[in-house]
Amino acid sequence: GQQVQQSPASLVLQEGENAELQCNFSTSLNSMQWFYQRPGGSLVSLFYNPSGTKQSGRLTSTTVIKERRSSLHISSSQTTDSGTYLCAMREGTGSKLSFGKGAKLTVSP
Amino acid sequence: EAAVTQSPRNKVAVTGGKVTLSCNQTNNHNNMYWYRQDTGHGLRLIHYSYGAGSTEKGDIPDGYKASRPSQENFSLILELATPSQTSVYFCASGPTFSYEQYFGPGTRLTVL
């Protein structure tokens, strides 16, 4: 079954607002990774975050293994942030990823 | 920059026909993966490979075969395509024992 629960499924913001995306996982976790998918496009990795907090520009990822959750915070959203954000978890030492269903973000001007 | 290419980018097939999706990577990565993406399901792993000559079943392998004839190439084969296999297919490659995966641009497959 689905080991990664992602929420919300979709989010609509006005430019300048902040976004908070969540992933919860039901099994033991090795690491969590966040991807961005532009509309109709491929996936690019945003963060590899096994635990703790990482920041890159306006994006911040926080993973709390004990609570089995990871979040992605986007501050001061821009229209170019629109797209789908996916989290993915790795179990054990393998390289296989289990993806959440994705969160579609739409940022209006 | 990691480079993963897929061909074709778009494909229309008939039910019962054979479809081969190709993936090529120039990164010398040992690991390669095939996923499908459907609305409401996210990305799901179909097959993967740890190197030339090896293929492993992923989470949803039924109806699909994979072939890894070389380090660079990884194919996904639908012997008898069905409409339920209409989807967007992504190939990815990554180094051994690494979290990194680099994705191709995707192939949109429609089975009529």
C-alpha cells in the first residue's frame, strides 16, 4: 500500500503568500527527498533531507524522523513556483524511492 | 549535468500491440529506473536495474518487461499493450548507493 501520504493535494495562492506542503510516512525511513515537476515536464530534485532542516533560497525542508513527517515550506511564492511538488522516501540502504501522490501548486499574480 | 533521454516522446499504440520505450543515459550510472505517473497515484516504480544485464521488479511490474543491454540503455517493453497502460512514463538513472536520481523528460503513451 501507499507508504507516503502527501498533503494537500492541491493549493492555490496569491503571489507573495507562503506555502506549506506535508509528507507523512508509515514505515521506517532512511531518507526523504523533495522533487519539483514543472507543468508537463520532468522532475528535478529540490532537497535530499534525511533529517533536520535544510534551506535553499525561499525553500525550506524539515524532516522529523521520530514523527515520521517531512515538510516543504515555500516563502513569498512566485508565479514561477507553480507546478507539482513530490516527496519520496527511501527505505533501508537501497536506492528505490516511494513517491507521494504530489501536491499541485498554483500561484496567481 | 546528468543527461537522460527518452524516445519516443509521444506514442499512440493499439490494444494488443507491442510497445518499446527506450531510455539512454550518458552519466555512466549503474542504476536505472522506469516509473509511470498517473493522476491520483504519483510516480510508481515498474522495473529497475543495477547494471547491464540485470533487471528487477518494482512495485507494479505486471504487464511490463525490462531490458538492460548496456550501461547506457534501459528499455521498457509492453508485449500486449492495454488501455490501462495509457500513462506518462519516466526513466531515471542514478549512481550506486546514492539517493540521486536524474529523470528523463518522459514519454506520453496512449493505448487505444
